Amino acid sequence: MAGSRYRIDDAFYRDLAENISDMVLCVAPSGKLIYTNRAWRRILGYTSKEAETMTLFDIIHPDFRSHCRSVLQRIKAGEKMPPVRTDFITKRGKRLHVEGVVHVRKSKGKILYNQIVFRDITRRVKQETMLSEREQEFHALFDNSPDIQMRVSLKGKIFSVNQTILRYGFRPEDLVGHSMLEFVPKSAWPAILKSLLDLKRGKQNRGITGVFTPRGPVMVEWWSTPLIKQGKIVGLQTSLRDITQQHEAEQQMRWLM
């Protein structure tokens, strides 16, 4: 049939919708459910018969109903929406985090229904929440540590430092953006540069060095660990503990001996 186009009937699309793992809904402008696929019924626990009498807002968590009504109104007004995040409530009362993409179906300029493809992102949201909580815990430890804490790039530039450096006459902006080599004796450079190479390979490192501060030189014990994001080493997390008094006491003991 040269020049003709293949025609794919509604049965093909229905079969496709019924067999994908995402939840597919067709929702009337009023919010009434006019179609739900197999994945939606399996995940939420409703039958086809039950779905026939339901609206979208029957499954939306109360916290999100106002938002979803607003989204439908904006779609009705012709606005194109980015992926929408909301929460579903299953028949058994379980809360699911979902993300949906809305496709508007029109005829002669009038909205017939909204086709929405939802994906269950509950696991992803839980992981994001755990990461966020860990990040908050880390920042609390970072900010409140009695030791100097800093984050350094793989090239040795400081990009974050805690408030402990105020004790030594520094302001954060005095350090951020500068190489850490600027604040240590040149005799310490080889050891620090070697530690950067080791950290790039994923090895932890530690040592002792002098540090120049506006309030005079101090001796610090430092230890560094690789800073990893999305599976890649992007820098290092370094802690510096002031051991000046301990070092001076040890020097005096050696002198006495």
C-alpha cells in the first residue's frame, strides 16, 4: 500500500496502557475518573467497578487536594504544566508519593479529558529524605565542631569552612576560594600534595603541620577523607585539631631530657 499510512486503532493504545508499570488515568474536567489502567488498580487496590464511581480527589491525600485543584484549573486555562508531584492514598490507607505528567485531550478547542501518567516515586522520596536528613546532621556537626572543619577541592582550594576559624582571627571569606597551601609552611607542601593524590584514589590521610593564622602560628593535627557525591570523589573533608599546647609541652619535655 504505497503512500498510505499505517493506522493504529484505540485497542493498541489501550493494550499499551494496560500493560505498562506506570499508573495511567483519564480524568474528566470535573475530576471524575473515566479510565484507570491495571497498574493503577493493582497499586491502589481498587477494582474497575469501584473506580467508575470515584474522582481524582478520592485518592489524593488531603494535604495535596488544594494544590491539585489549582493544577487542574491552570490546565483548563491553557497553561502547560511541568511534572506534578502529589501523594495518593491507597484503599488500605497507605500513602504513596507519585509524580505525574499531564496530557490534555481536546476536541474543537474544548477539553475532553486529561490523561495523566503517574509514577510511584515513594522509594526515591524516602531516599531523598534520608539523604537530606544526613546532610542536615552533617552540617550540624560541621558547624558546631570544636575542631576546624573545611571542605577542599581536589586542586586544594577551600570552598567551605566552619565558624571555629573565628577563634584564630580568620573570617570565612579569608579562606574560601584560597589554596590551603597559602596557610602552611612550604616545608609541608610535599606531604599535603601527596595526600591530595592519595585522596583522589580514595585513601584517607592524616598528618601534623603548622598553620599561619592572624593570631600567630599554631600546630594542628589534620585528617582528611574523600568527599563523594553521586559516586565520584569531588574533593576532601578535612578536620584540623589544635595541638599547639600539646606540641609545646612535648618540646619542653624533650629539652628537659
